[in-house]
Amino acid sequence: MREITRREFLRVLALGLGAVSAGPVLEACTRAPRAVPIPESATSTPETLAQPASEPAQPQPPTEPAEPSATPASTPDLAVARGGDDPALLVERALAALGGMSRFVPPGATVLVKPNICVSYHTYEYAATTNPWVVAALVRLALEAGASHVRVLDYPFGGSPNEAYARSGIREQVEAAGGTMVAVSGMQFLPTDIPQGLDLRSAEIHEQALQSDILIDVPIAKNHGLAVLTLGMKNLMGLILDRQAIHRNVGQRLADLTSRIRPTLTVIDAVRILSANGPTGGNLDDVRKLDTIIASPDIVAADAYASTLFGLQPSDLAYVNAGAAMGLGRSDLASLRIEEIAVGG
């Protein structure tokens, strides 16, 4: 039998026992065990051993302390600007308190502004039609916010639209501000369902009210023989063809109509108010100059507040009661955050 060498014996042993089992044997067969220096990490704490080996950390520049984030002031539910003799400034200040027109009009939006231009035989001084500078300010602010187009319309019951637009002074101011007056005709009203209506279930509504991205409702605050007051919800009647249908149950039906064409923003013109003989007026003795603008995204709240300008309570208006009951807005003034702004001296 051939005598195997020591190297061959170790190879056979390694193949039979495996590398792990052979490790101690190989170490024992070593003639002169070599001293292995103990690394410094062997004396380190467990926390140090848990860290992977890496290059020494480079010094980092000091981090500036983060400034505390400011908590934005709560936006009011309704803003009231009063004073001075500049209607446009009143509009600007009221909307600024609500967060600015850009809160309501995104870039590229199409905007419909709905003033009250109900008759063609009175100028704005008689407080039957919305103040033209209030309307123009809304047009300008909407365009500055990035609106692609701003249209203005109403469907008068006294005279033609074009005559009423001119006599009220609204056409001149709107066009100067960059807006477009819509020449209204009966063919532009579309049969429309009112799914949430409790009494009024359908109406012929102007196409612009249905197709525009944003609706800004800008009534003048005035007395009304049937509805008590014309305010935001009542002003929407100028967007339907058959107004007589509303008169049969005016409170509920105005709320029903509002549920279908809810304005994004309501701005009530109380620069001058008509305190009696509305809605057409005709006597300057019935006009009171208040130099006031009321603005809110909540049409019910805007109407509720405006009722107090006439010495009334919100509950005196059937459409305010109906609108609140339908969840279209809030009429409890005590529950609203209202910001009042004094403008001018």
C-alpha cells in the first residue's frame, strides 16, 4: 500500500468532514500557529459592533433652525366692507378678507357675473339695478385672477336687455373692465331638471348659468313687494325664462332654483339700498346710501346678513328659511364668523 502524504490526508479529511468541521483539525495540524492580532473592534461595545465599517464621517455644516410655521388666520364665512365713497374699493376689501378672487376663480375659468338689471327706465341712483362700479370691479378681479372670459347678463322684465344694460350704466363699466355683455334671447334658455327641488322640479335656465365654470351673483339689496327683499337667491330669477312660476311659492321655489344654480360667490351691493316700493322703485326718497358690500361663498348667509340692513331678521325671509332647511347654507348669524372692515373715513 502506498503511503499517502500529509497534504493528501488533509485533503481527504476536508472532503469528508466539510470545511466547517475540518477547520479545527487543520488548525491543530499547523506546526507553528501564527499569532493573529486582536482587532480593536473586539473590545468595542455591542452598539459599536452593530455599526457597519465605513469611512470616517465628514463634518456637516450646521443646520439652521426651522422657522415655526405660521398658523393662517381662519377665513371668515362672510365679509362686510363699509364706508368711503369708492364702490370698487369696497368690493376689493371684502374679497381680500375672504382670501381674494383667486380663491374663487381658478386660471382659465369661464365666469358668469349676474347683476340685477331688471328695468331699462332707471339709472343706478334709484337702487333698482346693481351699482355698475361694483359689477365692473368683479369683472376686473376675475380677469386678474386668470379667468379666460367674463360674461355679464340679466333678463329684464322692464325693457329690452340692451336698453337696460345701457341705462343702468353697467354695459359701459363692464366693457371698460374687459368683460362681455350677453345679449339675452329666449332661445338661450334650456329645459333643466332640478333634482333637489322640493316644489320646483324643472325650469328653463339660461345656458350661461349651466355652462360657465363660475357664477358670481351680485344683486342690489332692495325691497320687494312679494318676497320682502330682493337679495342673492331672489336675483337668480333673472336666469330663468318663466319667472311667474317662482311666484306661486316664492320662498321654497327660490331655494329649489338655488339648489340647481348655486353661485360660487355672492356679493350683495348695498352701496345704495331701496327701502320701499321695490323692486322697481322710482323715488329717490326711498333710497338709502349705506356704502356697504357683503360678500360670502354662502348665499344663504349673505342674504341672512343683508336682511338686517332693513331692520329685519333672517327668519323674516321665507327663502332664507327654506335654503337653510335644504342645507344650501347657514342663516344663524351667531354661528358665522363675520369680518367687518371699515373703509375710508
